Amino acid sequence: EAGVAQSPRYKIIEKRQSVAFWCNPISGHATLYWYQQILGQGPKLLIQFQNNGVVDDSQLPKDRFSAERLKGVDSTLKIQPAKLEDSAVYLCASSRWPGTGAHQRTGELFFGEGSRLTVL
Amino acid sequence: AQKVTQAQTEISVVEKEDVTLDCVYETRDTTYYLFWYKQPPSGELVFLIRRNSFDEQNEISGRYSWNFQKSTSSFNFTITASQVVDSAVYFCALRGYSGGSNYKLTFGKGTLLTVNP
């Protein structure tokens, strides 16, 4: 089973520029998550999709961040304009939820390798 | 609100030593799930273990074991006979269940484990 794919792995931009990250979840996984992981901290949820609908975007800085999952499969996270404090690793994860049995609640997340953003 | 605290920022041990990673959590949910994830230098978070709140049985799986104590809201993780390949950042995470549709996973800040040869 192929894992969660993310690109690019690394990106360096200057502040006020824009950047986009792409994620392709594991085939058949209905739920997709974008997490932001700042150096030395745990991942923080930015947005959660179920199929192509948003379940939770309460921690997404909507003035500069946007995300979409138009066909309910792959997803794009965009930052425009970027700020210095956006330097972080952006992790994409997927899960089978809503599924059946144990996965319906436990919803084990499978993570990609992340996209490391440096804003200068 | 959910909160996960990993008080140990960094731990350094010598190979073959046992090491325990501490995790304390807060939640108002009566049903919840606790996880440990490993993040090696490659960056990918790797799922290690999941426990639910209504099963406090502790288990051992190979060199890994965990101690879940609801009374103290702790979910500690032990690696026996540590190896250099165990060097990574370890995250404890909590997912509450309130009957809603959002199963947000809340992570601690992580513990950097370095196993020296």
C-alpha cells in the first residue's frame, strides 16, 4: 500500500511570497489532515477534510492560508503572503475514518514525510 | 479542551539501557484514545501504539511497553534495551470522543531521544 505522498519536500521563499504544498493521501482514505509543525513543537492541526468537505479549520489562519480538496482525493495547501513565523514543516495525514469497526473512532492517522518551509 | 504534556524535552541514554518517556494528558471526554508516534530524522510520523480509555491493561510488544494509568492521567512509554535506531522524537497524542464528528488528534511537544552507541 502506497503511503501519503507530499511535495515539495523543501521550499525556501522570501516573506510576502506565496507557496503551495500538495498531498495525495492513501487510496480510499476519506479523511485528510494538514498539520503545521514548528521546530521543537508537536504538530498542530490546521484543517481537516472529510471527502471534499471541511470538518475543522478552526486553527487555520484564514487571512493567509487556504486549502482545498476539490475531488475528495488530493489536496493543496496555500500560503499567501508568507510570514517569517510560517517557517515550519507542513504534514499531511490521512485516515480511513469514517470507516468501520476500530477505525471509526480510533482513526489511526498515516502521515507523509512533510514539506519543510523556510521563510526568509 | 484537550492537552498533552511531555515534560521531558530531551533524553540521552547509552545503548541497551531502558528508557521511559512520560506523558500526562487532560481531557473532559469520558471516552478517548491515546497514541504514541515516533518521528525519525526523515520527518515522517510513525504510529507505534494506541490505547483506549476503557482498557487500562498494560502490554508489552517486543521492546516496547506502555503504562496507562487513568487515575493519574498518564500514558508512559518504555523502550527496553534501547538501540541507536530508536533515536527519534517521540510524540504522545490524545483523541477525544464526544459523540461528534471531529476526531482531532492533539499532540504533545515531543521528547527527543538520543541513544548513543
